[in-house]
Amino acid sequence: MTLLSLPSNVAHLWYVDPDAIEDWYLLAAYHSVMSPDEAQQQARYRFPAGRKEYLVTRALVRSVLSAYAPVLPRDWVFVRNQHGRPEIAGPSGAPRLRFNLSNTRGMIVCLVARDREVGVDVEDIHRRGETVAVADRFFSPFEAAALNRQPPSRQRDRFFDYWTLKEAYIKARGMGLAIPLDHFSYHLENPEAIRISFAPELPDNPDRWQFSLTTLGGRHRIATAIERRSGEAPICIEMLRTVPFER
């Protein structure tokens, strides 16, 4: 099998709709590549939809990583850092790939790059729930004020812009909610050049990060955060639709 090229200036954003996968042969193949720990974790889900989503997620990351390396999907080994982010731990000699996963109803995504930190978040913007009230409580004062200035018809969309970007950043840092969401702010005046600023309590360099926002199918908002080195040209993001193990 020909391996997929992943240049250092490119990141691949893979996505799959788990609800569209009904082939029992595929689902059985997904089961066959899970580790015993993953199988135990899947069994903890109370509802069938959750068990299936977890199953497809594990098949996605294993099949995607095997697209870049001569490693069987079942042979990848993962560990979690102190904040819970999964990372590659084996096999020995595996390429220096960095990845991040996110899922919501009807969509699972996996962002992959070489030798740089990445974070991704996907949200179903049609799901019910508070928006402005959540922003007032958890976002930075700058973001909450910017959201409240939006026309009511635009507030929900802008809320998910902020929310997914915030999730992508804290995941790229590998620290999750150990980073308070009000310690950094996004500036969305130019969607092609999204900027970030930090409170004094959060030391980081805004120029270290590249961000993107996209919407799939009018329903799923996806944000990415990708580490960039000083003086480096923008990282190109290529989107790849997949069904794990489908021939």
C-alpha cells in the first residue's frame, strides 16, 4: 500500500459521519483493531449511539495514522498526558505525527501534522443550549462584549466560532480546561487571519499559532489551532473525507 505524503507545511483534517456507517463488516473490522482498554471504554457507554461513535472514532484515528506509516491499525499504542490528551506511544520507530480528535453528533474529525502541536474542535451548531449566558460566564470580557454586540440573529453562529476556537487552542496546548477560557481572547474581524491575545496570567506568543474556521454541511463548525514556528509560512490545511477501512 502506498503511504500518504504529509509535508511539514501541510496538515490533514479528516472527517467522517458515523451515522452513515451501517455496514456490519466495517463495524466488525473496527472492533478488531481496538485495544483491550479501548474495548472496555466502549462498553462503558450506556447508549448504542455512544458506543458506535466511540468505535468509529478509534477506527478513524488508527486508520488515518496508518495512512502515513507502515504500521497496522491495530498496532498503534496510545498514552494520555497528565491532562488527558491522547498521544502516540508506539510502536517504536513510528513517525513523529501529532494528532487531535473531536466529535459531535453526526461528525468525527481528526487533525494530523508532523512535528507540531495541533488542536481541533467540532460542534453541531443546531444543538440546543444557552449561548450568550455561557459566554458571559466563561469567555473573556472582550469576547463576551463582542458577542453581545452582534445582532440576535448572528449571536449563535458567533458563539460557536469562539467556542470551537477556544477548544481547539486548549487542546493544542495539551492542557484542556487547566487553561481558563477567560485567559485568552480571539479577534475575529478578519476570518482569514484570526488573531489571539493572552492575559498576563497565560504566557504564550500569539504569533506561535495559526487558526481556522470552517462549516461542513451547514451544521458542523470546525476550528483548528496549529503551531507555527517563527518566520514560517502559513500551514496549508487539506480536508479529507473518509470511511475507515472502506475499499
